[in-house]
Amino acid sequence: MTTSANSRPAWFDARWRAEAHAWIRESLARAGRRVSAPVEPRLRPWSLVWRVPTDAGAVWFKANNPGTVHEAGLLRALADLTPGRVLDPIAVDAEKGWSLLPDGGVSLRDLLARDNDLGHWERVLREYAALQRAVAPRVERLLALGVPDHRPGRLPALLSDLLDDRESLRIGADGGLSTETYDRLRAELPAYADRCRRLTEIGVPATIQHDDLHDGNIFATPAGGYRFFDWGDASVAHPFGTLLVTLRSIRYASEREPGDPALTRLRDAYLEPWTDAYDRATLVEAARLAVNVTTVSRALSWRRSLDTADPARAEYAEAVPGWLAELLTPDEV
């Protein structure tokens, strides 16, 4: 791991904060709004988020660290390409990695806390699949914005590079990879490349892949639809890699075992939009392959998120080796 800065993130600097406050005020003024109370901060190594009270309700300012700076431009692109499926930014500064978003309202997590109906997830996954299919023809635009390229053909080289990053993998250290696991991952490279090659051969087009799609990153709209947010982990990748985090989060939240029929129904609901071009057996094969290879994508997204000199990164450092080790124990999909 090589950090992108030699000091703490920029948002610890008073001049930076003053500039950000001015940008927020100017952006709100163009929208006919004004700040009405002090901001309420939430800080993580990968981003600073401010809840900004205004005279017309709260809005949210987000500043990304260098490893996730692409999120701001991606938000604007997704709002253009899939209107109504993401929050429409009030303002974006893609170069700085700043975004100003309206409040999204009720989250899917809030809904599930009330009725725990997995039917919400069936509808969510179909809408999310529709978003991915709409974006697929425009992935070059996303890559030009700096969205990471995790397409299957690229992943073996990215895995090889990650295995050379012994600092991030914390080999032999507490919370890191054991020497035995590291050696197993090295030996797994040829088989991993074969799985990526087969996934490419199946031919499902690469598109945006959220890579952290759980119930806390989805808003429910008053009309009964859903909007997807928090795209800092996203990459251009095989769409079905989404199922790694999504099905696992549903399984944990609903206290189900791997292979539970309810999870299979949700997988099939997500895959349904692709049955116009592929038979179900092929889609299930692709889903199993994608979930496996995407463990590397998760490790890479965490490495980007922790590409900072902020001492708070130590709290999350186990995520990189932890997700990579998952490659050896694939989820049942």
C-alpha cells in the first residue's frame, strides 16, 4: 500500500473546509436554497460527509479521498444515463471529488425493519439489473471518468499485483493473511485466470457494479421504486458480481443459511432480465463464477478506500486480506 498523501486528508485543513462551505453555499444558491444551521459531520478514512440543514430540508455533501475520487463524476453520469434510479445531484465537482445530494428519504433498511418482507428485494434487484443493462453500452464513458476497470479479463493481472502488495495483505500479522493462505492464493492464480476467462466467454456485457449493494445503500421512493446510492466502491465489472455482497448481506440480516430457497429466488429474480439473451443454466454458471472472482474486486475496493495517511485507516485494515482470503471459500449462489 502506498498512500496518496504524506499527511492527513485535506478535509482536516481549515482552508479546505472554508472552500467546501463556500462551494456548498454557492451550489445551494443556484438551486434557490440556503444553509440554515451548522453542518453535522460524519468522517471515515475514505470520505467526509456533512449533513447540511437548509431552508428546504437537509442535503448531503460528500468529499472522497483520492482512492474513491471517481464517485462524484460517476454520480452525475448515472443520473444522466439512468434518470430516476439514483439521486440527482444538486452539484458535482468531479475533479475535487465533491458532490451535493438531496436527502434520499426512507431507506430499504427502514422498510425491512418494519415488515421484513423479502419481496422488497425481488423488486430492488430487478430495478438494479435494469440500471446495469442501461449503463452497459456506455461503460467507456465511465472508464474515462476514472471508474476502476474490474472487467474479468483484467482481474488476473490485478490479483497478481495485489499479491505483490504485502503491506496491504499484512502477511503473518494479526488480522492479515497467514503465510499458508498467501501461498494458496499464489497457487490459485492459474485457476482464477481460467474462471475469469470462462466468465468473459459467456459474454454478459460488463457494466457498472456497485460492489457494496446492501439495504443501507438503497432508498425507497414514495412511488414504490428504489434509488441506489453510495457508489464509492463501484467499478466497471461483470454485473453479477453484485450478488456477492447483496446475497450475503440479506442472508445475515434474515438469519438464513447458505443455499436457502429464499436466497435462490432472489438470485433468480436478479438474473431474470438477462433471460432474453441467455438460458438460465448459463446465467447461474455466470453468477457462481462472478461471485467468486468478485472477492478480488472487494479487496481492491477496500485497498483504494484505505489509500490515505489517516490513522483511522488501521481500524479497517483487515478488510483487504479478509476479502482476498474469501477467494478460497466461495459463497454458494
